[in-house]
Amino acid sequence: MLKSVSVKEGDSVTLNSDLTEMKDDDVIQWTFGDKNTLIAEINIMDDRITVYDDVLDGRFRDRLKLDKQTGSLTITNTTTELEGGYKLQINSEIKRFRLSVFVKSVSVKEGDSVSLNSDLTEMKDNDVIQWRFKNTLIAEINKWFDRITVYDDVLDGRFRDRLKLDKQTGSLTITNTTTEHAGDYKLLMFSGFFSSKAFRVSVYGK
């Protein structure tokens, strides 16, 4: 049986084992994705709890919490990169979950400016961030090379003279918005490990 679970990006979500208490000889394993990558396990007999949060480019780093009594898994600070299939194996029993992560919705009046916030207070010396609109690269900051680049001539120039990057936080501001700027934006952050944020911008008429 597949259980569907939804969460708003940035919030926490718990995938419940439905156990009240684990037995002395229980072994549970949590895996993620089509390749069943092991992300967490509890072995009661060996008195061992292990979280493998550096797998898959570190997307789970500092985000996984296991309940040692029930084996339930909590994922904190969710991003769209954590969407997908999760499998819980308790001895020979299997439970499956499908996690959906909702993006942050932002609305702006046509002609006004809108800011998409990275939620960073300050970028580090080796950070790289990229902003994409419908998967097209529109802006980038590379602190390692001290480079800020705005690709505002892409997509028929709809972003020309409209993009402003905050060099301290990496947040993106779009000025003088039109309905052509409505759609899905994604922020990719590389800072020792990979993370992302997604935004859906709606532009309404004057």
C-alpha cells in the first residue's frame, strides 16, 4: 500500500511507521528513490541508530530525525529535491510513501517588483547559487570567482534590465513585471552540499 504525504517547502514532515514500540529483535530501514538508497536504519539488537544523510549529494544533510521508539522518520526543512518515493522495511514487512513538496507561491501586480528570497543571511566564500526560470539559467553568483552574472537576454529578452541580484544574500528581484514573468523559478545552492528552493510567481493585471 502506498501512502501519499504532502508538505509545504521548508516545513517538516513525519513518515509514520505505525509502530507503538519496536521489539528487541527489530531491524528497520528507510530508503529513498528508485534505487532504494539507504538513508536511515535502526537495529535494536545491536542498539544502533544510523542516519546516512551524506548520500545523494548531501540533500538530506541535517534533515533526518529517527524516532528510536517507533522508527518513524521526520524530514526537516523540506525542499523539492526531497520529493519522491520512500520505503520503510520493518524486518520482512514493507511500507511505501510518496512525498510531495509544495513550492512557495508569490503574487505581484503587473508593473511592480517582486523579490524571491534565498533565506540566506550571507553567502560564504565558496558558495555558488543559480536562479532558473522554467529551467533556463537567468542569474548566477559564484563567490569563489567573485562573479555575479545576469543572463537577461535569454528567452527573447523578457528579463532585460529587470533582474537584480543581492550579492550578500543571493536573493533575486524582478522589476517592472509583466505576465511573461509568471511561472516557476528555482534557486539552486551549492555550499559544500546541494540544496534548492522553488517559487511559483503569479502576475495579475493592474
